[in-house]
Amino acid sequence: MLTAYIAHPLRGDIDNNLKRVHAICQQYHAQGNIIPISPLHAFGFVDPTGPQELVLKYCCELLSRCDELWLHGDWQKSEGCRMEAEHADRLGIPVRFMEAQSGTCDLCARRKPDCQYYHGVSACKECRDTHKQTTERVDQASKYLFLQRLEATK
Ligand SMILES: [Zn+2]
């Protein structure tokens, strides 16, 4: 079983957005091996037109317990969805684009089916892996320089 956090805009067109998320969750539910976790459902008791600070904290907490984050709808236009994507990215939780519009890698400009949200861009697996390796090499290099400097001060 995979727990998928379903990110979808709420404000703007609350009634229709709730209906859409409801249908999305039903689809995943019907597959039998996915537990769709919808914050719009989970925190339906919170007034969506009121202050959102506390409920955004709830969302981040709930998200940190899920296996993946799945982006739906016009998520780019929703401050909450963008925050969720960034939060999952920081935690190393895979963030998947579930709607057709985002299948192109922003880094190599190729159309790839495995593109995921990665540090604010859409990146294919190859580019994500390359970047991770590069970052690791940079980390190792700066560690080496640090140790050298430490040795020199002795
Ligand atoms: Zn790429």
C-alpha cells in the first residue's frame, strides 16, 4: 500500500475543487493499492476563507507521513500546493505531476514520462540523479578543503 498525499487547489472555486478531489480520490481508491490522503477532506472542518497558518502546519505534518506527493489541478496557482511541493522536496518525498501538462524536463528540455518536481523545477530522473551526484561531489570537496584547513591550523 502506498500513501499518496493528494495536493489540489481549494480556494477560488471551493465547491468544484472539492468535487474534483473527491473524484480523484475515488479513482485511486478503486485501484485497491493506493491510500489517497486528501488534506481537503481531512481538514474539511477548517473554514477555507479564514486564516490558514495552522492548517498549513497540519498539512505539512500529514504530508511528512505520506510516501509520495501527487500534484493535481492548477497546483502552480495555489500557494498551499506550491508550499506542499517545496516541503516534500526538502524532506526527500517524491513529488509527482499527475496531470498531462508537466511531462517535460526543465533541465534537459526533453519530454520524459518520469519527470518530478525537483527543487522548484520539473526534472527527469536522469537530471535529478546527475544533480544529486554533483551535489555529493561538491559536499565531499568542501569537506576535504575544510579538513585541510583544519590540519593547517594545528
Ligand atoms: Zn532531464
